Amino acid sequence: MVGGGGLLLLPALLLGLPAGTPAAHALGTNKAVAIVGTTGAAVTYARKAPVDVRTAVRIGLAALAGSSAGAFLAAGMSTEVLRPVIMVVLLAVAAFVILRPAFGTAPAPGPVTRRRVLAAIGLAGLGIGSCC
């Protein structure tokens, strides 16, 4: 699976949209594109590898909750505050991607435990859903 489009698209939207466009609009546009891309990637992945549907649905619901919370937060913030916050978060994500290029390329060793499932739901669902 491939990702990271938001690292390119979101700064381009923030810099390329007309002056005065709220940052929340750039976030919404980026989120709409991400939903389409993620759905396509998930369908492709599900066709080629076994998927634990129950866990995937839980992570998806957590992502939906995180996305909703992030949308409400972004809508309530002024653009002057939101733009720098977005750029700092994007720089942190870019640094992580550059410093850990192999992250996620191999399955974690060991059995799938309840703790790992809860961590996936919390980190992947809520964390990524609310900010990306």
C-alpha cells in the first residue's frame, strides 16, 4: 500500500488556494481525496490478503470518529492559528517518514493480541483519522 499524498497535497493546497481561503477548506479537500485513495487501497489490499473484518470495521469507526473530531476542531480554529499547526504536524510526519522508511513494510512479530488490536484502533483510527 502507498500513502503520504497529504504530505504533498496539503501544503500545495495551503499555498495554492486563493488568499483568504480558510485552512479548514484545504483540510476538507485533502480529506476527500484521502478517503477516495484509502478506499481504493483498502479494496485492493482486501482482494490480495486476508483481512480481519471485525478489526478493520473497528479501526474504520475509530477513524470516522477521529475525522469528525478533527473536522470540528479545524472548523472552530482561525486560519491564522490552524495553518502553522498544520505545517508543524506535516513536518513531524515528514521527519518520521524520512527517518523510518521501513516502517510498516513487514508485519509485527508475534501473535495478534487484544492489546495490539486496541493500539491499532487508537493510534491508526483516532490518531490518523483526526489529523490527516
